[in-house]
Amino acid sequence: AIQAVELVAEGKTTFPRTGDIDYPNFFLQRCTQCKRCTEECPFGALDEDERGTPMPNPLRCRRCGICFGACPERIISFKQYSVDQISSAIKAIQVPDPNWDESAAEKFRFIAFVCENDALPALDIAAMNGIKISPLVRFIPVRCLGAVNTVFIADALSKGIDGILLIGCKLGQDYQCHFIRGSELANRRMENVQETLQRLMLERERVKVFEVSITDWDKIAEIVNKFVEEIKAIGPNPYKGF
């Protein structure tokens, strides 16, 4: 409430990323006019020209990154949230190589893409309360669950990551997504992810989406730890070492 009063006096609102002037950049030379970004933007911040090329309207943009997650060509980036940054974070994760380590087959690695609005604070609160979370999981914060590009999931699985979690805001009657459609779009994109898993001949259980609110800090660790144990029962990613 105090933040709202202060921001109103400055002519601002309290939506996430208030004051952030890091708007998306479009490398239009590679744009295929697929219209995914313009159709999925929940704020109507992307118009189209006669060819279907996106025309950004910064006055409407809330920097949620949903267009970033929608683009199959990965031509959309922010200065502080780019394709290279997420890709580098995935590449930096050390996956045990069975070609060099005989016990690597028994060592697992997981990635959790977590929304910075509810899921990440819930994890912080859980940690501050001494709740143990599996050390095998590497957490990558995202602006919104809708900002997770399915290409990143394919890259992580090809690298040998054993399981991937996407944790965002709640769906259904208690819908709490700060950017309106982020969690809904993430769940819809899971259909493409399942095709990727089938193409790679991997179990569909290796990628899951969960919704939490910030008050679920006492449950989020259980979600993560249970997922880790489920994947351990399935076995390691066969792409380790490739």
C-alpha cells in the first residue's frame, strides 16, 4: 500500500518491473512473420505492418518477456535479459560426463525456470526458514513463465539435463499471473515440448509445469524435491556425454 501511494505521487503504477526502461529489441532481418509475438502479447504492445512484421509500441509494453518466449527464431532480446544470457546460464551448468567419470550415470542435474514474481520469492522464503531444497537443481529466474522459450528446454535436454521444472503463478479460479497470460501460455507451449521429448525419445515426465503463489513457500521445496526423486526413479538422461 505504501509503495502504491508513493508511485501514484510519481505518476507510476505498481505492476512488476515499474521503472524498468529495458524494452525488447527485435532483430527483424530474421523475422519470419509467424505472428506469435503479436498474438501472445497480453498488453497489445505489438502491432503489425501489412506483411505481419511486429511493430513495437513501447508505451504499452510492460517488459514481461512473453514475446521473448514466443519467438521460435529467438530474435527478441532485452539488454538485461537476452537469449545469450539464458543460453549461457544453461551452458554453464556442469553435467557429469560418463566418458570421464564412471559414477556420472548416477549423478543428476536439473534446471528450474522460476518466475521472479511469486515462485522465486517463495523459494527465498523457504530457504530463509531452513527448508532444504535438493542441491542437484539449478534455478534460473525468468521475468514471467511465459518468457521461457521452448528452444531453451530442447537445448537443456540435449545437453544432458535430467529434468526441467517450470514454476510460475497460479492458474484457474485463483489466477494470479502478474502478466495476465504467462502461466497459461507456458502450459499451452508444453504441447510443443512434448513433441520435442518424443523426437529426442525421452520420457514426457522429464519436463513439468507447476503453479504456486508466494504464500506457498512451505510447499515449493516439496514440489522440487519430489520431482527430483521421480526423475531419479526414471533414470539419467541418455544424452549425457554427447
